Amino acid sequence: MALSDKFLTADEAAAMINHNDTVGFSGFTPAGAAKAIPTALAKRAKVEHEAGRPLQIGVVTGASTGQSLDGELALAEAIAWRTPYQSNKHLRASINAGKTRFFDMHLSTLPQQVRYGFLGKFQWSVVEACDVTEDGEIVPTTSVGAAPTFCAVADKILIEINRSHPAALRGLHDIYQPQDPPHRQPIPLTNVSDRIGVPFIKVDPAKIAGIVETALPDEVAPFDASDATTRKIGENVAEFLAGELRSGRIPKEFLPLQSGVGNIANAVLAALGSNSDIPRFQMYSEVIQDSVIALIESGKIEFVTGTSLTVSPDVLKKVYANLDFYKKHICLRPQEITNNPEMVRRLGIITINTAIEIDLSGNVNSTHVMGSSMMNGIGGSGDFTRNGYISIFTCPSLAKGGKITPIVPLVSHVDHSEHSVQVVVTEQGVADLRCKTPHERARLIVDNCAHPDFRKELHGYFDSVTKGQTPATLSAAFAMHEKFLKTGDMHGVDWKAAGLA
């Protein structure tokens, strides 16, 4: 059947998906996420539920998506289970209420675990594309994520052809999938700018069950402008790296950078761009944000590899208006390659990620609020941190209007252990934890990174712990968290009452 005979409405496509099906959706952040079909499926689920019939599916994506996918399906109570990462407020509420099963995964491992069959059978892959050919070449839009794997394993494929993205995007992507054990070979990539695959996802045309035309923009919300706190964090990171460069601990030609997503990440990149001691550099990361585009334009960034182009609408228009230029500086790859631990170690990537809280040993919680409520997920931070040339975590020294210190005696949930975290940065300063004992680490973190309003309190905890290799007392370790849960403020812990002498 010719592709011209496979065009459907979104409602017709959604009607093909059944209760208990598992669906792999394209998208890594809202960039490149399927939109029309999941929204139509959510509408159908509401009708089915009102009629007393079940309609829930397993939802697997590259990472987070937008309101049209995670949000609408969550509001329709149409998600039975979800992995590997999310950031939608409606879905988060459903997860924390126990209505949606969610399991957190390292993003680099998701595609291979899908292929290994660990997540079960996939009935559908729903993929946004800017072009598809009769012989089964699918050109993604603004992300790759895990879409190549979903297309490979799913019984059938539904394609959203999004006319708001030009077909000229062909050539921006580099699709390479490693073989599975025992036949896996080294990834043949030794430079950030190497291209090792093809510029499209190749599928059997017979698997394409339908095509839906759309012109829906990516639902990328702009990040808040940098403030004094985030700017200072960025400056501290930039000055630390400049110092490492001057000392010879970073090669004079510098090394590729990875940066997380959000306001702090944007501020860090802006500070690196304006620091005259930092030479031109490359990035090997997940998400390409507005700040990266600005640094490409200024010449500070030579080349960037990512798996999604997550930029604001105005910036995306600018990229599309000069696409030939940006293709020389940007490559979008599957997350299995961008987040691959082998590549992080091989290329010597300097990793910069954001923490919810950091404890006095250097353990990092990047996923849970007060130990139990899921925020977003671990994402790719673990892929990069454990294998980075230098692993850096950033956070502000205060939260909730000054009532919370993200620097705590013991994190309420551990995502990255002290053995993986090398440097902690807040707007207060930098704690270089390399080659430091637990007691030395604790003092550095408190004295250099904690807010002055909480330093005395934190000293009151670890100064009292003199026995053992690590300054920790189980009876008091969560006293600051418990104080907040009871009073809404971490200040004023009575360490003696909490069990310290």
C-alpha cells in the first residue's frame, strides 16, 4: 500500500490503540514529541471511562514530553504505567497519588532494555517526523531520543507528519544503534562531530499503519531569566573550570561539556561563554537549549551533539531560517549514544548537573522531594556523572524562601553516591571533594557551599560526630527534614533532643 493511502485523522489513528497496549512515543523533552495522536487517545479514553470501559496503556518515551502527551493522557487517567522520566505536573500528581505506576530509569539504558524485552511487548510506536519516504525512511523532527528502538521493536508504527518542521531537517540527525550482546562492537565515534550512522530511521514500510498530518509546534516553555543566584552559580562553575585549565588538570584545548536542563544550566553556559579564560569548546550532551544556540552564534561553541533541540519558538525559527549553518554545528543522535557511559568516559566529558539536595558526604538527591515525592526522575544525570572527567553538581544554597537548605546532613533519597560526585557548587562557592576524607568533605561543603543562615546549624551536626570514618548519626541525620515537615522551616533544630550529645 502506498503511503498516500495511509493518511488518517488523529481520531482514526488513536482508535487503533487498545487497552493494555504498550506504546513507545517519540519525544525527548517536548521537542519532537508526538502530540495529535496521544491527545486524541486521551479524548477517547474519557469517553470509554464514562461508558464504564477500561482504556489505559503503558507509556514509554525518550524522556519527558509535553502537555499534549503526558498531560492529556494523565488527565484522562489513560496511563497505566510510565517510564523512564517525566516532568508534567498532572502526571507527577498521578504518580505521587499512586494512580500511575512509574519506574525511574537511566536514559542510556532504556533503549537496550526495550530491545532485551525487559519492558515486555510493544504493540505501537508513535513517532513525529518531518518526512517519510515510500521505502521507509523516517526523518525525525527536533529530537531522536529512543524513537529508533521503538520503531524497531513495535508491531506497528503510527507517524505524525508535522508540517511546522521543514523536510530539510534531513541531515541534522545521525541514527546509529549498537548491536546487542554478545555481538556488540565498540561505538565508532572518537570525536564529538563524527557521524557514524544514517540521517533517518529505517523501517519496514509494511509496519507503517497510518500517517497523521499536523502542524503543531513543540510545547517548549521558555525558562526563567537568570537571577543573581543562578548567575553566581554559573560564574563559580566557570571560574572553577578556568582554574582547572590554568593548573593543567584540564588539557589546554579544553574538553567537551555536558549540561543538564533548566535555569541553572542556562546560567552556567552563559557564564562559560563570557569567561575569557575558557577557550572555544564542544558539547556532548542531551538537550540543546537556547543558551547553546547563542554560543554557537558567537563562535564559543564549535560543535554540539545532543538528542533533542529544546529551544524556544523564536530561537527555533532562527535556526530554521539558517538551517545550513546550524547543520554544520549540531548533530542529533539517539539517547543510547549521547548518554552512553562508554562515550562519556572516552571523550573525557565534563559533566554539570543540578541537585535537589546534597549531603555532607557529597551524596546527591536529584529526584525526590523529602525522600518520597517524585519530582521528575534521574534522567541522564547518572549516565554522565559516574563516568565524567570531572563531575559537578550545582544547586542554590536556599529554597522555599530561605526555609530549606539543600545542603543537609544526609540526603532523603540517594541518586548519585559520594563516590561519583567530585565537585559541589552553589552561589556561595565551590567544594572540591576530590581526594578528601569524609570529615574533610563535610567541612568543605558546609563552609564553602551552605548558606550562612544554616552553617552554624550544620556545624552543630557534624562537629558533634567525632567517631567513625564518616560524620553521621542515624538518630539525628533527618532532624532537619523532620523539622520542616512539622513546622515548614528547617531552622532551629535541637540537636541534643535529636540525639546528639
